[in-house]
Amino acid sequence: MSKHEKIKIKKLTSPLLNMGDVEIEFGKIEDDWEEPQGPTPKPGVVALRNWDRRLMERYEPFYTPVCDMCCLCSYGKCDLTHGKRGACGIDSKTQQARMIALECAIGAAAHGAHSRHMVEYQIEKKGRDYRIDMGLNIATEAPIYRTIIGERPKTLGDLEDGMDYAEQQLQHIVSSLHTGMEGDFKDYESKAMHAGMLDNLVMEIGDIAQVIGYDFPKGESDVPLSELGAGTIDKEKPVILIIGHNVVPGVEILTYAEAYEKADRIELAGICCSAHDLIRKNKSAKIIGPMSEQVRFIRSGMADVLVLDEQCVRVDLLEEAKKVKTPVIVTTDKIGLGLRDRTGDGADQIVDDLASGKEPGAMILRPEKVGEVAVKLAERVFPTRNKLRTIPDKDEIKSEAARCVSCEECQRACPVNLHISAALKDAKSGNFDSLAELRERCIGCARCDSACKKGIKPLSLIEGASDYIIKEDRYNVRVGRGPILDTEIRNVGPPIVFGEIPGVVVFAGCSNYSNGGREVAEMAEEFLKRRYIVVVSGCAAMTIGKYRDEDGQTLYEKYPGNFDAGCLVNVGSCLTNAHILGAAVKIPHIFGRRNLRGNFEEISDYILNRVGAVAVVWGTYSPKALAIGTGLNRWGIPVILGPSGSKYRRLYLGRKDKEEKWDIYNARTGEVVNADPTPEHLVYVAESKEEAIIEIARLVMRPNDNVKGRQIKLAHYIDLHKRYYGTMPGDLHYYIRQEGDIPMTMKPEIKAILEKKGWKERVIPDPTLVERLVWKKKDKEDEKDKKEEGR
Amino acid sequence: MKMFATPWVRTQTGGTTKAVPVMPDAASRIINNAKRPVIAVGAAINDLGDELVERVIKLHEKGIPIAATAHSVKFFERKGVRDVYEVGIIELTNLLTDPEWSGVDGSGPPDLVIVIGINLDLTNQTFQTLKNFTDIPSLSISRYFMANANYSFPNIDDEIWLLYLDELVWKVKERGQ
Ligand code: SF4
Ligand code: SF4
Ligand code: SF4
């Protein structure tokens, strides 16, 4: 790669000069990467606009406003309903697209700031020249970085180059959100995709930094299982709970506890992705669960010290913690909660002040100090706190339920419309089952608590009624393995590209489930049994671990962790989503022999047309999840959202009934041919688990599938349709390109259907959306390049 | 019973418009005046067992085509009703924004969209799209008042809801007569 190089000269003596310890730094030196630079290294905001527009010609943005108005500036509020324009001239579609670009920029900035800190921290510990070594089986160390930046990062210091680029681009994107900028919704969408792509890049940078800095697993499939769930916590020990996404303070707590031989005497547990990353360092740490567990767990009183870092941390946790006398340590510049900055104070002084209750918490920005204070504080407050809790016992539930006036305001505030007051009626007469039954669908948001004018706290009552469920909350999750190995890609690349492994199904994202987390596990198992490759990350990876089958096994116990057919791969925290995308990017490189270097469009075109991957973000809510997903879309990977995802306000939908939308180049001949409508959508919202399952089976189809591959995919699609919808799919004529595509055993039945639909045979092209990638043109261009080189 | 017309989900206000609350009689007149109504039926149609499915089938028997979203097709299949248009609610809403779409039965784009049994978030978002990007009026016959539709039943409980639907079925005229 090209990079900054340093030369150190210990002693230099010449007739004119006599000096020692000189360091000379050169600007950029080109190195030995044999790949030629592609067309778009470090693409600017509009460099990939043509690609985005090509995608949006087929997958038109579909808008569903959450609000009819805009209140960005003080010209407003402006009413944009039904064709009206705001005072700046903006219309509703463009305003929706602006909000999407804004959310994607926020998501990318959240991951970016985290990754920047991670890179800086690891450089501080290991040095700028610390080499990126992802292990023997990974030569393509940073596929996203290579494709976007056009360079190969070799050291921790090189990663800063990628961060500089992303931060600079984000500034341009955010500036475009100002009043009086874009007037075309597709231009805002293109910026949203750019922000999404930057998000994918910074996630990869952040995770590489922590993998090499902390020696996390480097893609080993035999990583161990770790304990999961509140029921695994030993209440006889002081408990330190970390919440957030930046594992640095958590690792320092571990390091301190180990150094002072206290590791066995405390419980270290976490919620959200910091916990995921912590078990990558040491599997003895425990994961309580996803974001939905935050308030419940703190109210349970089990945490003796609460350590917060960044992202998706409820901002009322300090208030919750005060009620159970749990001191709080905030550890990053993102979350201050009004607490005093004690970074410069002595650890023992801070411990005294927090343990005595003089202050409810402290800001400590040195991770090593967090480690020392958290451990000492947990030991100090453990005997006096006595696991003080605000979760009521059965008598208290009964008397609280008796105060309920059945106004149903709690239900009207509940994102999943739970029938709380009906359950309270039962509880009043001593039957707590209906309340406990609500727990599985409750997402722990506490909106019901805020809504109740009587001061009843339904969330706590549900929790109190569910004590027997919580005791059983003892599960496991496979430790996040991080990247997918190059060797695995070599094995599964061909069957994925030809369709013989029917698809790669990803379950990622948050826990804002409309119908409980069980559905995520059920969907995953449906495709595992059918030998799709299933990959999980983030909250979804935890949720999946929280269900057992009739034999008492979790999916992690039942299915191996390789990246192969019928396997369940947990990559780890949010940041590791980059490795899922990285696997898709490595397929064109390792199997398809495409260059990555600065070659975004060709790689994405390959993924869109050949790699049957689909991501399901069933409980999505966050700007980060939107940024990840919008980035995946730009790379050609479709995403399915749960019902709450409709409130992101934009989808990219294809129209299979519009034949002309599916014209594509046949790269072999240069002809424009009409391909089958696959993948049909780029972002889709499914109303139910059943619909999501059907949509997964549809969205893994690709125009490049060979007939055997398409047969397999269709056989699953038809079988799933019959099972979940009770009928034969009505759209088979779209997906059957030639008679050979029809699954063998169903030939007569399907041929009769095709006849009725007036089906015509189609070519199976060597598909590309990009004209310059037609072979003849490419050959000509290569020849031209060679001639020019020879001159 | 909460016979009032404020959005059931308090925040589903949208902004500057608000649905007209309607009782079954007014709802039936809106349906009877439409030339090409369609009823979008979601997976929650099974939430009260057969009660809702059977009433929707009665509306269908009066000549209103059904767009069966998500896996609701299964509940109609069980009752031997096969001539439903199977489509995702998001896909349907997208098709409705296309004035050239030929409609669920090929007779042209609908001029009234009736919604029942679909997840509350998705129902609201469907109405938001219809309201902002189409001229097609919408009618919610769910048990919750949906402020972003053009017309909606008020907030009612299950028992009243079934009575409302009975009255609606009774008052909706058979098509083609
Ligand atoms: S940005 Fe435009 S639409 Fe929004 S409030 Fe200002 S003038 Fe109105
Ligand atoms: S905490 Fe649970 S019951 Fe309360 S509003 Fe949120 S999801 Fe509904
Ligand atoms: S808001 Fe409070 S009083 Fe009203 S139904 Fe809910 S718990 Fe009862």
C-alpha cells in the first residue's frame, strides 16, 4: 500500500554533520500490491452516484412518512402533506430521504467515533507500527477497506488513514442535510448509501483494531460457548454490569481483577455489544441479554456497580440505578449524565465518595482507572447494598394492581400493544400468569411506566410476576468468532455463487421485536435445518441463544460454528457485522478473481447478481442498524425488516410485474437481456414471521443461479410456502427461467401452472448491471491499457 | 368501551390531517359508493379465532376483492376461499401508489382501500403512504382509531367490534346489483 514510512537513524557522522537519534518521516511510498488501482479509491460523495441511481431505477425508494411535517429550521413547522412543499421548497419524499440520510450519518458517526477511539487506544498500547495479522487462514485481512480505500492496511497506524477518509466524507454528507441543499430524493438516498458504506468501513476498522489489539478470535469456528441470561448470575458475589458497545473499560475491569486475583470473587456481566466483545476476550464473563434487559436487570438490584460506555444505553439508567443504590461509572465522552469528571482523582477517593453515596456516580475517562475503581467499588458496596431491588413481590403486585383504574393508557403507550390492564385485573385477584405471559413480548422500554398517571410501574409488575421465568434464564451463546476465513470462502464460494448452497441468511440488529424474540430463533432454525448458512450478530445473536428445543438444546449447541451449509456462525458484536459483509466481498475476490482495490462497483455488481445473501433485522430500531442496512444495500445485499422497521420511513422495492425493470447486460455477449426478477427487493418489511420466511426464500435467488441451484432454491421456496401459507406460490413463473429450473418431483404440477400463466423461457445470463463490465468491452479496454503501457 | 376518536397509539397523529370517525352505517355507505374497493386483510385476522375471518369472507361474498397480506391467505384457504390476492402489505401499498396498476382483479386501481387485521405500525404506515402519495381514500375497520386513514372506526372493544362488523356486512350492498 502507499503509506507513511519512518526511518530511524541512531548515529550519523560525516565530514559536515554529526548527529544522533534522528527520525525522518516520508510521505507516501507505493508498495508491492500487484492489484492495479481500481476506478474509485476513496470515493467522494458523488463518485458512486451512478451505481446508486442504477440500483434505484430498479429498486425505487418507497416512502412511508412517520410525520407529515418538517421542523428542521425556524421557517417551519412546514406541512408537507400530499404534495405540499415547505418554505425552502422541499417536498415530502425529499424530506423523508433527508431524514434517512441523517439517520445513516448518525449511525456511521456512532460506529466511527467508537472505532476512532479503538484505533487510538490500541495504537497507544501497541504502537502505530503494530502489524495487522488476522491469522494463517486470512490473507484478505480487510476486504471492505481494500475495496473502498484502495489500499491494504498493514499496521494499526494504516487504519487511521481509513478513519480520516470516513470522517471527512461524513462532514460533507451532514452538510448536505442543511436547509436549502438537495432537492432530489434520489440524491439524498445516494448520500444515505454513502453514509451506510462508510459505516461498514469504520466497523471493519474498529473490529480489526480490537481483534489484533486484544487478541480476539480470528475466525476460529471452534470458539467456546459462554453463559447467557440473568439466571446465570451468582448473587453471592459482587456484580459489575457493563452496558454499551465499547469494550475497552470492560477489558480493563477484567485485567485489574485478574492482576489482583479477584477474577473469581466478582461477577462481570454485560448487556448489549460490550458484553459480546467481552466474552471474545474471556468467556467467563456473562451476557445478560440484549437492550431490552437494561431496566429490568437494574431494577432487579443484582448489579452492584454499573459501568456505561456508549451507544444504545438508556439515558435514564442513572435515575434507575439511584433507586437501587447502584453507583454508576460513565467512561466515554459520549455519555456524561451530568456526573463529575473524576479522571484525575485517586481511585480510592472515588471509591469512598461513591460507596458512601456522597455522589451517585462518576465520569472516569481512563479505562485502567475504571478497572480499578469498578472492582474496588463492587467489593465495597456489595455487603451494604444487599442487592436492594425495586421489583415488587407478589403481595406488592397485588396491591399495585388494585390501584389500576383500567384507563389503558399504558397499553396505548406500549410499542407492542400489550393488554396490560387486563393482566392487572387478573393479578388483583391473585392470578399472576397473565402478567408473566406478557414478558416474552415486552421489549422492556418502560413507556408504560411513564404513561401511567397512577404511578403504577407495569414493567416492574411484569418482572415481579415472572420470577420463575428469570430463574430459568440460563442459556448459552457461542463466542463471537469475528471474520470468516479465506479458506472457508474458497470452499463455499462456488456452491453459493451457483446456488447449490441455497443462501446465506443473516440475523442481525436490535431487540425491538413486535412479537417476541422467539421468532428470530424459529426463523434461524428453519433455515439451518434446510442447510442454508446462518450468520448472526449483535442483539439477534443473544436472542437466538435464549431458546431451547424439546431436548433442552440451544441452537448453538445443535449447529456447528463454521461458515458452511447448515451451520450457525456468531460473528459477535455490532462491529463484526463488517465481517459478514466482508465474507460477501471476499467471494468475488477469492472465488470470482475480481480485484478489490478501489473497485466498489464491480464488487457490488457481483454480489447483487451472484451472492445469495439476505439480512434479516427483525427487531430493528437504531440509526446504526439503518446505516448498516443501507450500506449493505449499496453492496447489493437485500435486507428484511420486522414491522417496526416500517417506521424508518423508506424501503427500496422492486416490481416483478414490470418486466423492463429487470433488463440486464449479459456480460458474455454484451446483449441486454431480460433477466428474472431477482433479488426482488433491496429493503422490505415483513408483517409476520411467516412472511419473513417466505421473503428470505425469495430474496436469496440470484440471476446467476445455475439450474441445479435454482431448483434447490425453488424447492425450498415452494415447500415453505405450502407450510406457512398453505398454498402453492402464485409467482413461480417469475422465477423459473428454463424448464430445468423446475424442481424434479414437481414437474407436471408446475408445468401446468406455467402454461396457465403464459410462461416464456428466458436466458440465464452472465449478469451485470454495469456496461463497462461486459467482457468484450473489458477485453478491449485491457488491450488499450496494454498498448498504452507498451508505449 | 372507549368510543372515542383519538389515535389509539397516542403518537400516531401524523400531523395536519385526522381521519373522520365512522360508525358501521357511514362505513357501509363509503363502501357502497366506491366502484373498486379492496379489503386488505392481515395476519392478525385470526386473533379472535374464526370470528373476524368469517365476517371478512361475508364482505368478500358481496363482491369486494380481498388482498390477503402476510400469511392471512392460510386462514382463507382453511375456509375454502381461494380467490384472494396474495401480497405483502408493503408491496400492496407500493402498487397503490402506481396509478397505472391494474388492481387486484385486473379491473383497474382501487378507489377505496379498507384495512383490517394488520399490525398497528404497518397499518398506520400504509395510511401515511396512501394519504401523502395517492388520491385513494382509506377506511380502517380495525378496533383502533387510525388517525392517518381518511375514515376509521373509533376505539372499541372486541365485542362491539364484532357487532360493528355484523352491521357493516348487513349494510354493504352486493356488488353488481
Ligand atoms: S427545512 Fe424546509 S421544510 Fe423544514 S422547516 Fe425549514 S423551511 Fe420548512
Ligand atoms: S415495557 Fe413492555 S409492557 Fe411496558 S410499554 Fe414497553 S413493551 Fe410495553
Ligand atoms: S395506565 Fe396505569 S391505571 Fe391505567 S390501565 Fe395502565 S396501569 Fe392501570
